[in-house]
Amino acid sequence: MVGTRTSDRPVILNRSFNSVGEIGYTFRDDPWRSLDFFSASKGVSTSADAGLLDLFTVNDTTNNIVGGRVNLNTQNTAVLQAIFNNTTADPTGRTPGASVLSNPSAMATNLVAYTAANPLVNKDQLVTRFGPNLPSGATVGGPFGSVDEQNVKSCREACIRALADVGQTRTWNLMIDIVAQAGRYPPSANSLDQFVVEGERRYWLHVAIDRFTGQVIDEKLEPVRQ
């Protein structure tokens, strides 16, 4: 090891895991190797550990399907950018200029562009498909702001850690805007647009639907008060 390259040294958390993606810090049986959500060659993933993202969880639940999480195939860049904002790239602080993701907007844009043409089926495809296809080269306007952020393992896996627990590919999350009005028609009314509104209530109905079976797995009715 090069003594001055402290950013390449193993990460020791000394705390519990905050997300499934953090198991990338775990040592495996090979000397100097940790679980791999990073390696790729010529745009193809060479990781043998990606499937662990779909196998493990840090949340205690008996539900096989969970509603309310972000669809990894969403085309809403602002939602993904909000997830990437302030995502820790290097938890040790040893990598200069890579304490957090440098350009969350560009990372979100790249994910949206990729899934528009190649929808993800499982979370492991963040590693096997999306990761290897991120643009190479550390540029100001790209998803990586420095060479270390692009090449140091703990930094390169930051986007995987950010999405591993809040993302899913199986559930549709829908919001239905419901406006219920009470009122009357005057005696002279001869069309529907002459309805006189005397009272109104508005609700947002949040529904999670299993896209495989069509089953409603969760719903929440939220009153909107203006």
C-alpha cells in the first residue's frame, strides 16, 4: 500500500449499518477485499455481490412487498436529486473534495436517462447495469467531480448506498387528488356547469400497488386544508 493514499484504505464503520448499501464496506474472504458494488470492465459489471441488495434489509418487517418507496425507474429528476443531495461519498473524510456527492443533479439526470431506455427490474441492477454505464471522466458537469470520487471504491458506491433502502422496482406509488363538493342547482339550471358550490373538501389518496399482481398493498387518505 502507498502510505500517502489514505483514501484507498478500508472503511471501518464502528457502528450499525444505516442502509443495505453499506454492506459494501464488509470484508470478504479475499485479502484486502470488501463486498463489491463497484467493479466494472468495459461497461460491464464484474461484481459478484450485487444480488445482496435484494436479499438483505435494515428494516424489521414481515411484509414481502413494501409501499411508499421511490420507483427507481421514475422519470422525475427532482425526486432522485433530493435523494442524492448531501449523500456521504466518503464516510471517513479522507478523500479530499469527496465528502458528499459533488453533483447530485447530474447523477439523477444520468439515472433517469438510463432507465428511460433500460428499466431496472431489481435493485441489484443499480450495480450490474447502471453503475458500469455512468460516464467516465471526472468533470465539473458530470456525475463525478473528481478522480477520487470516480475511482475510490467507497466514493463510487455512494449512489448505491443512497438508493438501496429508499428505492424499489416492484410497486406503483400513485397519488389521487380528490375534490368533493356539496351544493345545489338553482331552479332555472339547465346544464351541469350551473352547479352552485356551497361546501368543498379536498383529499390526497396515496396508493401503493404491486405491479406484478395488481394488489393494493398500502393506502393513506390525507386531508388537504388550505
